[in-house]
Amino acid sequence: MRWQEIKDNPRMKNNLLKRAEILRNIRKFFAEEGFVEIDSPILVAKPNMEPNLEVMETCVKKNTGEKLTAYLITSPEFALKKILAAGLPKIYQLGKCFRNFEPWNENHNPEFTLLEWYESGAKYFDLMKRVEDLVRFLAGENTSINYQNKEIKIAEPWLRISLREAWQKYAGVDLNEYLTYDTMRSLVEKKNHPVTANDSWEDLFFKIFLTEVEPRLAEEARPVFLYDYPTQMAALSRVKKDDPRYAERFELYMGGLEVANAYGELVDAKEQKQRFLQNQEEQKKRGFSPREIDEDFLHALETGVPECSGIALGVDRLVMLLVDARSITEVAPFTAKDMF
């Protein structure tokens, strides 16, 4: 969105005013719920380890001329969990995050606004209720959101469906039967999706998910919580005790947009380090230099990050939903498309 367009377009001006109001009300909601706002750094020495997230690299220069490698955060997760270890049980951050190799389209921008919060003692299903309360609070007296000619009913209970159930419903297969590389590859080939030698299990998973499952979620007349992801996609979530094939993770979809990603958080330092080492191996396979592990984060886990759950919610997309905007360019004053 160029400033000239804002000047000449009353709707764009109104969208920015509404965005500012939404940000104020997000802070109001969390203050009333007893959360503490944290302002953690967006420039760090040790970046996110997930190999599918490409970080932005820069450098910090000391007055001596020494250059130190630094990274813009993809999420404030590491810092916020350190604050949990320090003894603050209900915290959130509302701020900027950055990701490279993202498409510059209606739903993505390399710089974006993220709302992330953590609750000690909460289960990941508890966060579903918290998200419902937040969206209803922001919507005011409205019982539904009208987005791109779709009515999204937010007053009634939102749909909760496991990933396995979603694959059965929309793709016609039992995900339990395709949790190994060979079985998933055979399914992808059977469904006539292209396969390359470099495809990981997760790459194969998305060939079906993005074409047969995710698009169907937009047909639902209410928000959808898609929960329990295979352990190959656990990231920083803990494995389910009653079914170790799956992890305590959910994503929220509204009007076809993926809005939030949540975990029952992994707080076992030994298991977390093992996952980081696996991340480094995957980074090598993808042709990247392996990222350095944040040992201070592991120390925080060892010291005692309490049992907790956490969630990251894309504010730009939430604003799009609440003001009925088709593109991020309609709700953000500057985007990469405009500046580069």
C-alpha cells in the first residue's frame, strides 16, 4: 500500500484506523486476562532452528569495528520461554517478525505482525477457548464475520477436527497408514502428484494437504481448529502421551486463511536438543549452513520452563478478516511489494 493510495482512498484510511483499534483492543484483552506484555528483541544471535523457515541474516558492528552475525526473529518463542523460566506465568508479545523466501502475495509479507502468548499450566485445548474469546472480544457485538462474501459464525462453538479426521473427510485416506516416507510417497504418486528425489516426508504431506485438505476448510461456516499433527511436524510441541505418532499442535483456519499455530510446549531440554540436531541435519540436506543452537534456551528448559502451551497468531491476517480485506496491502501501510 503506497502512501498516495492511503491519501486518496477513504477505505484504506479507515482500515488503518480499524487496525490501530484492533491492536489497542488486543492489549486491552490480555491486560484484563492478567497477562504481562513482554518486549523481547527482534535482533538475536541465535535464530529459529526450523529448516522450513528461512531467517533474515544481518550483522551487528561494535565500535571497535568487530562484526557479529545477527538474525531477525521469525518468532519471539525462544525469548518468551526464557521469561517463563524466569517466573512470569502468563505473557504475550505483539510485534514484528521476519521470514525470507515467503511469497509476496495477498496473504504473505516478509515482515509481519505477530501476536504470541504463553500460559503456564494450560493445555493446548485451553488455548482454543482463549482464541475464541479473543476474536469475539475484538468483534464486539457481531456474532459473525463477513469475509469475502463468506459468513464466518463466531458466536457458536468453533469446529475442532483432528488432522487424521480431516484427511479422512477431505482426502479420503487414513493418515495413520501413511506416516512413513515410503507409504506417503506411494500415496502421493497414486494421487498423481509430482515427486522429486529431494522431497522429505513433510514435502510429500503438503502435496496432498495443500490441494485436497486445506482448500476444503474454507467451506466451513465457522472457524476451524485443526489439531494433532504427526510427530514429523512437531516443531517445538510435545508428543502426545496417548499416541506418540502425533504431537500436541493445532492450527486455526478462518475463511480459508491460516491464522494461528499453537503447541502444547515441549519443555524437555534433552529432547529439544535432539530435535535441534535433527534440524541441523535437515538444514545441511537443503544446502544451508546449519544454524547455531541457542544453548541459553536449552539452559532455560533445564532450569525449569513450566508445563505450558503457547500460540502464534498472525495479526495482519486477523485484521484482514475483521475489516473484510482481500490482501495484506489493504491493512498494512507498507509492504515489500511497495518498497523493493
